[in-house]
Amino acid sequence: MTLYSCCLILLLFTWNTAAYGPNQRAQKKGDIILGGLFPIHFGVAAKDQDLKSRPESVECIRYNFRGFRWLQAMIFAIEEINSSPTLLPNMTLGYRIFDTCNTVSKALEATLSFVAQNKIDSLNLDEFCNCSEHIPSTIAVVGATGSGISTAVANLLGLFYIPQVSYASSSRLLSNKNQFKSFLRTIPNDEHQATAMADIIEYFRWNWVGTIAADDDYGRPGIEKFREEAEERDICIDFSELISQYSDEEEIQQVVEVIQNSTARVIVVFSSGPDLEPLIKEIVRRNITGKIWLASEAWASSSLIAMPEFFRVIGSTIGFALKAGQIPGFREFLQKVHPKKSNNNGFAKEFWEETFNCYLPEGSKNSPASTPFHKGHEDGLGAGNGTTAFRPPCTGDENITSVETPYMDYTHLRISYNVYLAVYSIAHALQDIYTCTPGKGLFTNGSCADIKKVEAWQVLKHLRHLNFTNNMGEQVDFDEFGDLVGNYSIINWHLSPEDGSVVFEEVGHYNVYAKKGERLFINENKILWSGFSKEVPFSNCSRDCLPGTRKGIIEGEPTCCFECVDCPDGEYSDETDASACDKCPEDYWSNENHTSCIPKQIEFLSWTEPFGIALTLFAVLGIFLTSFVLGVFTKFRNTPIVKATNRELSYLLLFSLLCCFSSSLFFIGEPQNWTCRLRQPAFGISFVLCISCILVKTNRVLLVFEAKIPTSLHRKWWGLNLQFLLVFLCTFVQIVICVIWLYTAPPSSYRNHELEDEIIFITCHEGSLMALGFLIGYTCLLAAICFFFAFKSRKLPENFNEAKFITFSMLIFFIVWISFIPAYASTYGKFVSAVEVIAILAASFGLLACIFFNKVYIILFKPSRNTIEEVRCSTAAHAFKVAARATLRRSNVSRKRSNSLGGSTGSTPSSSISSKSNHEDPFPLPASAERQRQQQRGCKQKVSFGSGTVTLSLSFEEPQKNAMANRNAKRSNSLEAQNSDDSLMRHRALLPLQ
């Protein structure tokens, strides 16, 4: 069984070796062998295998100069290590390097070679086989390039725990250690690159992009991560397409149609150069320009894409590149390559032919003859720069530095440095094994591996715990996922003015170690859009919404497609493309453009505005007029009119009017807490004091003239002290109402934001509308009682018809305050205070004018009427009128009674009144007596009632007048004295009408 297995494996190994002849590998013996996988070609030729004959290995086409440089980096690192006296002394590293042709199938062929050799060694067949050409097992593999290829290789190598250190496979799927147990890499994970791409798009304020990804394990996971990051940043994706270098023409045409019809100008591409090349060629053919290409590191510096003839289409490319490293001596090593000198490098011959576009005759290279790799050499179908049918033979003296190829582009060593670092990582792991001290090892009981019999899984163990310093002074250690965390350089494609080639200008960097928001740095001054423009292109579904507007959702469209909606009043946006408008603070309002908030206008009944000034002037005028009246009454306080108007109560009434006018001033100006608590009580108490004085005056007049016989009780009621007591009691009720109001719900200053959006009305919050209603209601109640008494006594003569004027004043008072209620309820803001001020002033002016202006007019302009005779005459006339009406009423009653008894017409009733109808006086006086009567001070009053007019002549003599005058006066009144009884003589004038 063992022999059978040995033969099977040998057969497999033999087949694998036959597929990879001497010209198809780079191989060197050593104590420890490292494997290598590099894309020396970009792909394989499409060939239909009809299986009519034995299948042949597919042909690799399109030479990759960069891939050969990467291979050279591995050889250079191995030779440098072998020359080092400190790193693996007395040990020689060998290598076996194969071409993957950028395909999974070729990579697996090479991987099988590594695995088969390891299995032969594990079977220990030396005793059965005489293997003089025996090659040691491959203890580690450097490669491969593409993530899809590395995924397939890692699955196979992981079965045997052979460590694989990739230099260019960045797919985040490869970080899954459950699936890829032996995979490590010296290139950062794509997860950071996808995040960096989203950060760049956000930096340039783009939100409408398209995505293209290679249909493999590199493109699909990368673009998926980008979508996640884009969604977090509100970046919308217009289209998402998958491509491959093996896509047919129809599929490429469909993708190009999508790109051409899309409004997105930015296209994010996660792909390798070979996969993207067919698409770019078709775009160039259609001349689709104006697109911005955001390139992943796999094609950002690809020589297949960065070609001058493509620049008009992809000149706006911004890409990610790995951090460049330094490899001392590598430049010289690259220049030494020559087919005759590279006995261990089977790829040197083809490199030379492709570089100088010539062909080397068979046997020109010191290597065993073998079948040429390119069958096209004989058939004229070579895939290099030209076919051998048109190539001249190579002389071997060509100068490698005289030709510009990607092979000699060592200015930015990125992937090459990653290869260099991968080799050194394996070497340092071997060094750790070489220097391991028993008891401190990584294996069971601290044991160490034997460097001379080291196995792949032991190297993998040490790689996982690796920690060393590279030639640039940086620490190198793989994390738990086998990754190295690194930074990215951001490059922009420029066209060189010297030779017209595409150069990669570094315009920024991305630091994955920095905290979020500080990782990206871009120098915009270095960026050229489309190769010449400095203006950042626009790639948004909708135009930017200016400050003062916000983004509005359009139904059925992505969130990035929106319409700009003006911010509503009271809200603002001070940034471009605001998702929502911010509300202004409570005391602020949006400006006209809604770009900022400005303080709201403050409004109250101000002293400085015209309306406030007018009200203030009227209030001052009222105070002045009231003070003037008070001054007049004080100066003429001993005159009959002032005395007859109840002088003391008039003073109190004028003082209350002063308070009324003054209280209106509390309603003007910015409301403060103290003014709010003072103004309504001041107004209420002032008016109640005023109405109370008028009520007591009116009630006194009515009591006097309705009393039949003055008694001590009436005199008590007429007393001044009791009058003041009544005024105090009426006012005290209002004071109690105000005290309760201020204690339970005191008014306060209130900033009202609700009435108008742009204005803050500073008003007084009354605290309790019920209390305000009680205050005004009680005032109106007293006014109603006063009106009732005044109306009842409107014809009494006291104070020159003062009751009639009080009636008018109360009517004005009611009109004002009844009008005040709807006006107060329908207004708002400062006009509430204005309405109340107008009501206070109108009511106060009405009271002042109706009660006092007539008296002031008589005092100042009619002093002849300000006499005791005028006052007494008015009172006597009223008494005469009352007596006459009473007598006439009794006579009518007697006449009706006589008619009912005898039916006689009756005689003229006896009367104490001298009547004059349309005939002369039956008792004429002598002429001398008449003249004497005219000289006396007296008055005549005419009273009309019934069918006649009665003239009453009264004379008021001083005690010093002579007796003759007294007799004449008595004589002129004899008719009245004869028929009057004692009660009529005493108080007939004071009796009420019955």
C-alpha cells in the first residue's frame, strides 16, 4: 500500500513537473525552500477544449512586467538573507517560483507542486527511492496576487498547514481564520480601503456614485463593504455592476451603456487591472469622458490601465496606493537581469524578448532545452509586444536601462516591498526557530522545533507570534487575523509634460491609526481633474440646497435625490444640504432668508412710540386739569357754590380723579412685576374711591330733599364724618378684593411668544381673570347704584343741578366700560394696555367734566351767580314747585269728590299761591312799593304746570333794611301767607310729591 501511494504521488509530481518545464519556473536549491506565486502573465488564452485529444495546459498571454519585478524582489530578498551573517547563519534558503498567469487554475497547478513535494517528504521514501535530485519540502509560500487566487490557494495550503504570506491579496474574507487557517499577508485589509473610499466621497461632498467590482473574491466583498460605509454617510449608489476579464463583449457593452446613461459622475471601482481593462477599452472607444474614477489599490497604479491613450477617459482617477518602501540595492539588482546570467530564473528569457521586442534562439540560454512556452513563437501568434515572425533576433548585448518598462519603475516600491517584507517575515520566523531555547519554545512543554527538520506547521506557529523590526525601523507583527495594519497613500493621475506618460502624484494619505474624522488628509491644490482642472466636479443627484433651505424627499427616488424646500418661519439652516431646519431659540426668529436667527421684536406700550406719547399727554392733561380744578376749589373754598357742593367730599373726589389719571401711567412702559401688581389695584381703588364720593354726595342730596321734617337722625346722616366713613367702607371692600388677588394669584410680567411669530409681546399676566372681573364688577356695581340715585335726584336743585351732571357722568362711565369689555377681549399685545388706558382716561375725563367744569365756569366766568341768593333762590323755587303741585293735586281730588256727591262744578280752589293766567294781578302794588321792591336783592322764578304760569318773587333782606321794605315784602307775599298752614310754612317745600 505504501509503495502504491508512493508511485501515485510520484506520478502526480511528475505530471506537475512536466507542466512546468525549466523555462516556466524560477528555482534554486537550498536547505529550506520557499515557494512563490507571481502573475508573470495577465491571463490565459481562451481555448475550447473539445476533448477529442488529450487536454493540454492552457497558454498564458500578455506579459506582466510588474509581476516579473515582484518575482525579482523575492529572489533579491532571499539572496540578501543568504548573504547576511546574522540572519539564518549557516543556512541557505532556496526557492521554487511559479507563474499563476493571474488565474486560479494555474495557481492551483503550482500549489499542487508544493503540496506533492511535501507529501513525498512526509512518506520518508528515501529507503525506497534513490532521489539524488531530491528537493526539500516547501515550508512556506509567498503569494498570490489576486484575492480570488489566494482564496483558492489558501484553501488547499490550509489543509496541510503550509503558511501562505500574500503580498497583494487584500480581501476581507481572507481574515476568516476558521476557513483560511494558514493565510497571512503583508498588505492591509480591504475593510480600511472601503472606508477610506467613502471618506473621500464624503470629503468632496459627493452623494451620487456608481460602483463596479470584479466578479471575484476581491471585488464583491470590497464593494459590499463600501456600500455599508456609503449608507452610513447618506451616499446613494446609482448603479452597481460586476465585471471580469473573461466577460463576453455583450456583457461589457451593457455595463458601458449603464455608465453612459448614468447621471453619476463618480465611479468607485474594486477590481484588478486585467479585469477592468476590457471595460476601459470600450469606454475609450465610445469616448465617454467626464467621469471621476475612484480606484482601489489593485488597479490604481496598474500599467494596463495607466496608459496615455486612455488618459482622456480616466484622467480624473483618484486611487489608493500602498505605502511605498525602500529596498537598498534593489535598483542595481533589477538592472543585472540577463538571460545568460539568470540560470535559476526560467522567466528571464521571455522577459528579455518582451522588453526588447526580439527573440532568443533556442539554446542561447544556459538551461536544458525544452518546449518553448509561447507556441506563438513558431506560429507567429505571440501575445507580447509583437510576434516572433516580425521580431529580430536578440543580440544579448541590449541595455536594460535604455528601455522604459514598468519593470524598471522602482520609484514607488509598494507591492515589491510587500514581497520583500513577506520573505523577511518567513526568515525571521525561521530565525526564531533557529535561536529557540529549549524550555522557552512555543510547543509542548516549551520545546523547540529542529531547524534542520523544520516542518511547515511549525513555521506557521512562529509566524503567528512574529514580531521584528524591518529595514525601515517599523514593527512588524501579524494580528489575530493574520493581517498587518498599514496606511494608504492617495494618488492622482497626471500626464507628464516631459514624455506624455501617466504619473502618479501623491495628493494625500489615509492613516488608519488615527481616530475617526482625522484619518483622511487631502491636498486639493495638487489634484488635477481631467488632467487640467482645479474645480471639484459635481456628482450629486440633486443640486446643493443653499442655506435657508432643507432637503425634501421625492417619492420613489433615493434619499440623495431631493428637492430644496424653504425652511418654515421660525426655523433656519446655516449650512448647505441641511437635512432638516433647526428651530430658532424661543426669543429669536428666522431672518428673511432663513439662514440665521435674529432676536424677536420686543413690543409693549412704550413711552417713546406715538401712541404711548399721546396717551401719556392725555393722562398728564387730565392730571393738570384736575389739579387746576382742585386749585380753583381751594382758592374759592368759602364761596357758596363750593360750599354747596360738599367741599370736603369734592376735595376727596378730585384727589381720587388725580389717582385715576395717574394710575393710567402704570399701563405705559415695559411691564415689570411690580408695575403689573400695582396698576390694576391702583386703577380699581382709585375709581372706587371716586364713585364712592359721588355716591355719598348723590345720596346726601336725595336724603335732604326727600326728608319730610329734618330730625336729628337726618342731621346725623348728613354729618361729614359719616360721609367719610361710607366712602372708606365702600373703598375698603375694593382694597380687600385687591389684597386677596395679590396674595392668591399675583399678576406678573409675561413674555408672550404665541400671538405673533416675529414679535414678543411683553404684557402683564393678570394671574386671575376672576379677580379682575370682581374688581371691575364691584366698580360698576357702585357706579350703577350711583346712577340710580343720581337719576332719581336729577331735578333737585342742589349744586346747580349737580345730580343731573352726575347722571350724565355715570352714563359716560357705563358707555366707556361696556365698550371696554369687547375691546379688551378682542385685542392682544400692547393694545390690551392701550384699551384699558383709553377707558380709564375717558371715564376720568367724563367724571371731571360733568361734575366740575360747570362749577369752575361759574366760579371763574360768572361770579354773579356764585352768591347765596342764587343758591337759596334755586332751593326756594324747587320748594314752591313741590308745594304748588301738591296743592293742585289735592284740589283735583276734592273736585272729583264733589262731582261724585252733588254734581256741582265747584269753585276755584283756595290756594296760597298767587296765580297769573292771562289776566292782570288782582292786587296791584303802589308804584313806590314796586320801585322799592326792584331795588331789593331778590329773584323771580316761573314755574309752568297745568294751563298757567306761576311767577314767584322772593326777596332776601338784610337785617339792616328798613321796616317799610319788610312790610312791602310781606305784602307782596300776603296772598301766599293767608292760606298756608304751619306745616307748609315750615317744611312744605321738603315734602315729597304724593
